[in-house]
Amino acid sequence: MQKTTLSTALIATVLLGLSACTVTPARVSYSGPTISVPVIAVVSRPPPPPRVEVIETAPAQDYFWVAGYWGWRDNQHVWVNGHWERHREHEHWVAHRWDKDERGNWRLHEGHWQHN
């Protein structure tokens, strides 16, 4: 009986938490073919594991989900929510990524559109 009550309370808490989730679309600017990918942060601490995101229905059939990522601001990792992005003809999205360099530092490479 006590396990059932605990399980029910846990499920209710999870569902209540998920009901408050929102996805806020972000705008990604683009000014032509990308020649090099800017490194937008170099830090000594690795990013935390990716967060689990609730992906709601796409706003239209020609949209795809751009996953969230850990950015860097004010000397700390900050989560940047994923968002829907419209497909572009002859291009594909290359996600933000963290790479460890030869000195042991972590480099954040900016996400960008790339010509196919």
C-alpha cells in the first residue's frame, strides 16, 4: 500500500513538472555558406551531460528539431534550449559541439548551416 502511494506521488510529480515545459523558438541567423566554424568559448571545464528535452509537435511539416546544448556565459555552462528550425534547400544544420583540445581545454564550436 505504501509503495503504491509513493509511486502515485512520484508519477504525479513528474507529470506536473512536464506540464510546465515549454519550447521557445529561437532564431538562427545565416549570412551565406560557412567557410570556418567559429570557436565561441574555450574553457577548462567539460560541459555537463545533455539535458532531456521534451520535443513537442513541429509547427509545420518542413521543420526539424535542433537539439539544445550547453553554452558558456558569465563564466559558467548554461543550457540553451532546443528549437524548431525550417529546412533549407541545399543546406543542412551542423549542431553546436564541444571538443577537447590537445591542451585539455574544452572548445565550443558554433552551430551553423552548411551547404550540401
